[in-house]
Amino acid sequence: MIRGNDHSKGMNTARIDELPFRFQVLFILVLLALISVSVFPGCASIGGDRKFPEGKKNKVEKSGAQSEKPWSFIVCGDPQNNYEVFSRVTEAAKSVEFLIVAGDITGSGTEQEFKTFSSFMAQKGVRFYAIPGNHDVARAPPDTLFAKYVGKPSQSFSHKNCFFVLIDNSSSKKGFYKEERERVKKDLQAARTRDFDHFIAICHVPPGYPYSLMMEESERSAMANNDYLVPLLEEFGVKELFCGHFHAFRQYKEDGLRITITGGAGAPLHASERNGGYYHYLLLKVSGKKLEIRVVRI
């Protein structure tokens, strides 16, 4: 039996069970509310701290690009008709989102070489992108044989939280020519208005590298045009540039741009093993804002 408190002298105490039923219920509810406030102040009522249900809280935390699962793609360069090595790359590419080939898929740019490449990739069934290298344009400009059998010589595309710009600087007379610079600038300007975590560029000839081992005078203007690569890409927040051309693995930084050379997908090697001269491809894993580059030797 619960009794009420004697609040003033001379007032008789009243038994709750003597009150009408609706007042008994009201009294008990008020009493329980007072107890809950005094014992559990953190779970209070209006104006107190609130605890969101786990499902709602998790949904807020995982919104946006960070909620995506990690995913991977492969970059390689310079197969140059060596399908014994390049087939190892394409087999690995079956387990990732796509493959990017950084130029010189052929040895001398003949139509038969392009036909062989096109047939090979069709059999493999691998999603891929490619840019031309100087060997690919040795007999015809990139908008002819390369475009017919491989695809666009230059383009930009997005995939999940990444934006890719594929650059044509294959010509030893033009390099990173004016029209291509304007196209890249326009694409990057548009991409910067969207919320990408990574901006990634791919070209064939690394900035500062000659087009041939015996550099000819005609290459100087192309190399001068390639000097625009680093400042233009940095201007628009590109942090990664992948190149082929030199048949080895190298990685270095120019200002804030990391340049990775991956020319080890089949062409004759240009360096000793200790200096990166080995067959390989790059496996890139994207986890939100983190980009991990792994060199996979073949």
C-alpha cells in the first residue's frame, strides 16, 4: 500500500487506493516520471540529449563517396605485341573494374597489329581504355587506325569517386599540343564542380622524356609542349599521373604531382632489374579518399 506524503501540518494523509481509479493511474504515472528524471537524467525528456537509433546514425555516417566499397583497376604500358606477357595482365584485369593501357600497344603501328590487338581483347572480354603511344602513330595519326581498332585517342570519364583524363601526347612532333591542352582543361574544369575524391591523368610520354633514345631536333617542340603537363594538371588538383614509354617502373614527384611510369607490359626493357627493369603492371585499390598503388611483377 502506497501512502501520500504529509505536505502540511494538520492535513490528514490519504491512501491512494481510496482515490478514484483515474486519479490512481495519474498519480502513479507522475511518480514514475519523477523517478526516471532523477535516476536517468541523460535519457530525459524534452530538451535533453537524444540517442538516435543505430540504423539512422549509421546511415548518416556512411553517406556520400565514403560509403562505397573498395574497388580496383589496373594500369600498364607498352605491351608492343608481346602477348605472352600482356596476357598475364589481361587475366588479372578480369578481377578488377577495368584496365588502362598507357600507350604503345603495337610495335610499329601497322593495321595488322591493331587488328590482332582488337581480336585479342575481344576474346579476353576485359573492359579497357587505352591511349596511343609513339609506336602506335608511327604509320598513321591516332584518329585513323588507332581510333578504328582501339577507340578514342583521348577522352575523360568518371567511375564511382574517381575522375580520369586520358591524354594524347603520342606525336613526336606535337606532344601535348594546344588543342589537347584546351580539351583537358575544359574537362577538368567541369569535373571540379563535382565531388570526386581522386583526379587521375594518364599519358604516354612522361614530361621531360625524349621520344627516342637518339633524340632528334624535331622532338624538341613536342617535349616543350609536354612541359605544360605538370602545371596544368596541378592547377586542377590532379595528384596522380601515369605514363608508359620508358620500359621499366619508376615513380617520382614534381611539385605536388606524383608521376608513375609503368612501361613493363611486354616491350624490351630499358633498365636493369634493380632499377625497375622488370615486367609488371600496377594494381590500384581505391578506398574512399585512399589510393593504394601496388606493383605486381610478372
